[in-house]
Amino acid sequence: MRATVLLSAGRHPVSGRASPVAVEMQAIRLAIDLGATPSGLHAGEAASAAQDALGHGLSRLVLLEGATDDPLPALLDHLRRLPPDLLLAGRRGQGGSDSGLLPYQLAHGLGWPIVADVVRLTRSGGKLIAEQALPRGARRVVTLSLPCIVTVHPAALPALPFRLAGLQGEVRSVPVAPTPATSQPELRPYRMRPKVVERSAGGGSVLVGVSAEQAASAILSELRRLKMLAG
């Protein structure tokens, strides 16, 4: 299986220095436990943090140099030319201008399925079985067709211990033409929304055996009382 781990420009939360993102190092372990030999992919600046990821089990690292404003076009072009079977990413970035939306933008651009907050991966035939973390400690199993994208949850197994010898892995720099940022915030017109009113249990009334007109009148009266309908 060809697995690629998407690496962001991480910064240490205390010192502010460039450093690998913990959940992305956990993604490397998920790929290795799956039996893959993962490679890393980074677009943009702060490549030193990405290179440190070699010490956590990456076989090689590809640096897309020049994609400083918007890494999405460069990443899409590279992944279309050299598509992996599995693309893994962190749940969100850590410092810099990282965004948790990038994996979803890649999935949309590539037309691949994506599942978020994965803690464990296995294979069954040609399918990928992903165990997904849900709120309050719940888990859900999702079956995916390859190729696909997964984002990793911090509850996954910890990263493999750092090995200094791993830093000798292959690093390949690929120059790309810089592209201006294209993503713009979506502007939606303002719309009035009904006011939500909490009510205690047992409130309201029960209408039995009334005509349609009487029922409609009672509903309108209740909506006006809750200030959900003008007039």
C-alpha cells in the first residue's frame, strides 16, 4: 500500500519553534501499523519541522517548494500525478497558517472519500476499515474504498519513538510555481431565525376531537406566544 502523510508547518506550543505536529506523527504510526511504508508530503515554508518527521518512521519526504500562499493547487497537482492509496493528515494544524479544512478541500478536488478522527486502521481485502472516535469515548467503524483520505484523532496510538538515524531518509525538493490564495470566505445573506425558547416538561395543551380550523388557530396562537411568528 502506498501511504502518504500530509505534514504541516508545526510550531511548538510553548517555545514557538518549528516542530512536528504530534497528531501527524501518530498518522505515520497508523500507516506503519497498517503495513505501509509511508512517505511525507509538505507544501510551503517551515520545511525543517517536516524533515524532523523522518525520525518518526517516514521512508522519504517530498517538499513542494514555492507554494507559499495557497498550498492546495500544488498538492492537488502532485497527488493527481502520483496518487497514493491512502492520504493521512492531522486533525488540525499547530501554528503557522495551517487549517483543518485542507484535507476536505483535497478530498473534494480529488473526488476521494474522507473520514475524520480516525484512531485505528485495518484492511479487509481491497477495503480500508477505519475506527472513528466519537464524542464521549464512543467508537464507530467505517469501511472505505481506496484511494481515500483520513484525518487522525489524538486518541490514536502515540507516535513511534524518535530515531536520529531516520533523519538520513530521502528528501526530494520539487519546485512549484507560487499561486495566490484562492479560497474566500463564503458570504451568506442574513436571515431571521426563530427564537428558541426552553419550556419545562408538561407545558402546552392537548387538543382532542377538534376541527382542523380550531387546531390551526391553536397552533398559530402558540407560535405567537413563543414569538416565533409575527402578528
